[in-house]
Amino acid sequence: MTKLSETTDTGSSTDYSDMYVRIRLQAQAGCVGLNAGPGCKQSAGKAIDQNTSATEDSDASMGYPSTGIFSRYFVQPQRSVTVAANLSAGAFVATVPLLSLSHAGGRTGDAWSRTIYSRVEDFQWFLVKRDGSNSVLSAKFTLSATKSIQFQGAVTGLNVAVSLARQLAPQGTLLTELTANSAKTRADALDKTISSLFAMTIAEAHAVDLDFRHWHPDDALTLEVSVPSGSAINGQVSPIGSWSLSLEAPRPSIFADIRICPKDEDSSCVEDSTQATNQVTSKVRAADVLSFSVIPLTPPNTALGTIATYISQHDGFSTSVASIAAEKDAKPGTPATDSLASAQLCKNILQWTSALGFSSLDQGIILWAVATGMPSIPAKTGQKLLAACNNDEIKALVKQPAASVVQDPARK
């Protein structure tokens, strides 16, 4: 009932190393959602509705045929079908229900329940490490079908589980070491829900591992789904659509929506990686960086998981800032002395942010934001910190116009 195929591109592969990537999963063809499209057509004058049948150049949709009087009173057919995707790449894990169908024909009539996830884009961005340790994307698509009475209320229960998972295990924009366990808990909970609600009489699975360091811009996996058109789960099947799994264009920074891709694809696309980096450093603002949430929290406690809080709560941060501030400035006309405290704090901040899952560009951006935008750091102390961390990213950020740096008036 399912078919997995791969679309490959012959162009040059995309370099995801030290870049953020996000997975895209969306419906592609057929009558998924019962909407007219290239793969779901109807003859002129007839609208697409719940009973749309196949035409010569289209796939069939799943209609809502009524159960006969005899079957309703004596057979009472009951069935359910669900399709789910399990995705993982390093610390990134996700369980995505794509399709849930159920039908019960009883004495009181027919009861249908259907949920179709046509487009899923709320995945987290995650960093592809330079060593390639998290560059393998593992995808498993599973179709389960049953005629057991256990399915009653299953689709409703699955929808409730998805909603609760989003509330109890909220996902931030970026997958970090602090949110990895929450994401895994969310995926495990949905796995268990699907297993318990849908007794698997028939189970089909496609599993594939792909190293996306070798993926091309238009590479994708396509899952074609067909379901039984009658009451028997092992009867004749009809295609209802397909889902495509692909990767979004990489972005060098999580703080600016600048992606490396052809300019004609999107307004956020920049073709050259160096130009993309330059655009990021020209647009980023210290206040926005410091308020970026590394731990998603519910209101009103939204400030506790910001980068500013994360950095300031580390052991040694306050004492290092105090040590730098207490150092005497070099006398006029004498060579400036190196600040050991500044150099150590620079190394610490880069190490903290690297372990958290930020790219090398964003590590420099965070350090610059701490030095120029954090109220607890005096301006002179921030200047010493930047001088001690004088890498290419810091140099580009320091050259920014003053308008891009939001500082507290109390900083002197």
C-alpha cells in the first residue's frame, strides 16, 4: 500500500557543514486533503468533494461510501489506517503522523474520522557538525491497518496526543543540547500513542539512511500511499496521494533568515556563502541575539531561557567580568598589555556556545552581542573582550554602524 522512491539531482551537492538545516515534509500529489490539483482532477462542471472518483489522468480520493443495511446490523465493519514518519539525525528526532483514517459502520449509521497532515514545517533547525557525526538522516515510514475494535476514537486520540505533545514539550527554533531530551520525549510519546491506538494487523515499513552531505538541492524522498477502497483492509487499494521528504536550503546563522540558494527561489536566498555571511553580520542586532531563546518556556517565564541568561549563569562569568573591569588601562604612549581574563572569558563563551549547538559564525555573533549589548558589562570591559577575541566574525561585527548595536544607556 506504500511505495518509496528517490528523486536525485545531477547538479553540485550542497555543503551543509557548519550550517543549520531543517527538514521539509509535505504532501505532493493525488487527492490528499480532497483539493483539486495536478494529480487530482475532475471533469468540467464537477467540484472536488468527499466522493470524488478517479478520472483517467488522476488518482482516486477516499470517499465516504455508506454501509449497507445488512452490514450495519450484522457485520458492523470497523477499520483504521494510519501512516507515520519517524525521522532522526544525530540528536534530532521527530515522529510525524501523516494520515489517519477510521470508519465504523454500526446500527446507528456510519462514523468517519480522518486527519491528513498535508504540510509539516515546524521542525527545528539543527547544526550539521563539521565532523559529519550527525549528517546521516534516518527516515522510516510505517503504514498500519487494522479491523480491530481498538481503533474507536483512535484518530481523535492521536490528534489530542499531538496537541499535548506540542504544549508539554514545546520546540524552540533551534535544536540545542538543552532541548534534545524534550524533542526525544515528544517523539517517543507520539510513537507510543500510535502503537497503542492502532493495533497493527497489517504493517508496512520503509527505512532509509541518507548522508545529506552528498544531497543535491532538488534531492527528495517520495512516499506514495494507497489505502483499501472497501471495508476490507486487505482488499483493492486506491492511491490517495504522496508525501515528499526534502531539506531546506542551509543557513549560516540562526539569527538571520539568510539561506544559501539560487536568488530566484526566495527573497532570503544568497548564492555565495561569503556574501551570505556578510549579510548576516550586517543585519544581526545584539538585543535580538541576547533575547534568543535556547530553552522554550511558556509565558510569563520566557526570559529565563534566553542566551543572555544562559551565558550569565555560567560559573566564572561574573568573576571574569569583574577581573577585566578591575584591570588598569595601559598608560598613554606605552604598549597595551594583553588581558588574560579577557582571553579566558572569550574561550569560555566560545566553548559554551559550541557545546550548545551553535555554528562558528553564531559563536562569534553571541560573543559580540555579550560584549556590546549586555547591561552588566561596562563598555570598556566589552572592548577588551572583543580585542581578545579578534577573529574574522568579530572584526566584521565591530565594523557595523552604531545603529545595529542596541546598548543599555547605563553602560559606560
